[in-house]
Amino acid sequence: MGKVRQADIARVAGVSQATVSVVLGGNRTGVRLSERTRLRVLEAAERLGYVPDPVSSRLAATGNNLLGVYTFTPAFPDIADVYYPILAGVEAEAAALGKDLIMFTASSAAPDRIRRTRLADGCLFLGRHVPVDAIADLLAAGFPIVHIGRRTELGGRIPHVGADYVSASAEVITRLARAGHQRARYLREPDDAPSSWDRERGVRAAAAEAGVSLVVSRTDGTDLSAASIRGWLDDGVTALVVEETDTGAVFDATWRVLRAAGVSVPGDVSLAVLGRPPAGVEGPLISGFEVPRRELGRAAVRLLASLVEPGTGEPSLHRLLTCPPVAGETIATVG
């Protein structure tokens, strides 16, 4: 018989793999388990001849000032302008706290890869989507994790540090309304993630409150054309608002089509981005808001460190950072 895995023990004992992990790890986090369940797991492990991995056992038994960083999205090099400041913040805060970092660079969300994060004392996770089952296993095992970016999965049990996109996005629409804009179109990517929904929620709420007629369009940018832009302007749209994502695809397409159509910004139409436009955009400074990415990284490390080393006060497991507005030069007054 090959190496016995915890999944084998779980099958024989009739429990979840997370329960096996808790029992074999000594239940250091105090998960509530019946004595009958604990003994059933131990008996199954003994019957199968389970031998724990010595490296994992040693690292689980004692902290080693090692924090993990796991990205579900490729972070280098194409979208480094988005993830670089976050990772720079992580590195700076880890150094300030005397922690070393281990980066799990595989973007795969395979459970066996994610389990390797337990080589560290705790792990930061980064990406638009998370593998819920694998994260649930880590939480059930009491392994300290923090996601960089707000998460709603698992009933809100995932500790996170994110940006307050709802308030920041609402402020952009309020700014447009105060400048006299009554008809706007919001362009967002088709992909769903909490950051996208937060932006849309803020946009819709502020538009309803200010009486701005708003149309939300989902696009990957490939269907945008000079004709579509001209059609929106003919229908009375005076402002375009674009979602910022790690790829920047929609903003790039919007900016390219505006230039190709000869549409002046902000002379013919005002433009705002919910975040920051991709680097290298030539022209006026785009109105929008800053995403405090470096501080997101630093704050996430501080939260993770407090979970790894409890006793320094009750940490807030869910924190949202303010996104400062960027006035820019692309919102004009109308009317």
C-alpha cells in the first residue's frame, strides 16, 4: 500500500478530511469535537499505519516566523502594475515585523497545492476568485489565513483586508452629478468578483440617490467601437465610467475607441475610472480614486501576524481601507 493520506483516514473513519487534520494536529485551535469522533480518527489512522510528514509536523508544532503568500492569479509580469505595490507592502511589513516570506507562485487552485501553504505559520491569499473548498479546509484546521481583498464566501468567515470600493465608487458618481451629468454609462468586465460587485453597488446606489440615469454594460472590450461610443453620445450620455481590474482590458479598449472615434475627453464626454487607469496612458489625468494597494499588503500582514500569534488584542477580521479620490482632469461641468 502506498503512503497513507489524511483523505484515506477520513474515508475509513467516516469524517471529513478537515476533521482528520484537526485531530492529527492536536486540535491546537480548540475546534469542538466529540471524544468519540476523535478516537475514531485516531483508530483509523493507527489501523492504516499513518505516519505524519516530519517536516509538516515540525512546522505545525512550532512557529518559525515564516509567512506564506499565495496568488490565484499570475502576478508577474503583465499585471505587475496592479500587484507589485501590494507585494511591496507585504514585503515591507513582514520585514518590519521580523518575518520571512515564502511565495507560492503557482496560480493553480488545486487543493494539494494550497495545502502546501501549511509549511508556513500562516498564509496571505491574493486573487479575484478563491477555491472555496480548499480555503474551508484550512479554516477548519485552524490554519491562519488572510485574503487581500474583501471576500463574501463561506458566510463571511474568511479574514480579509480590502478596499472600500462601494464608498469610493459612489463618490465618483456623486462628483459627476454635482458637475451636472444626468446620463451616464458604466462599463464593467463580465467576470464576477466581490470587488466588481462592490463597485457596481456603489455606482447604482449613488446614481439612484442623485437622480442620474445609469446604464450598466458588461463588456470585455472587444465589442466596443467608434459607432457604439457615438451612439451613446447621441442618446444623451455625457459621462463614461469604467471599472478598473487587474487586466485593465475594458479601460484600454474604451480609451482606444474614444481616440479612434475622435471623441474629445472631457470636451465631448467626461470619463472616470473606478480606481486607477493602467500605466502609460497618454493624455489628461483620468479622474477616479486611488486604491491603497501598498497599505493593503501591509495591513494584511499585520492581521495575519495577529492570528499567528494571538494574545495581542482581538483583531478585526474584516477591514476595509478608504480609497482617496483623484480629482483628475476628465470630468467636465455640463448644463
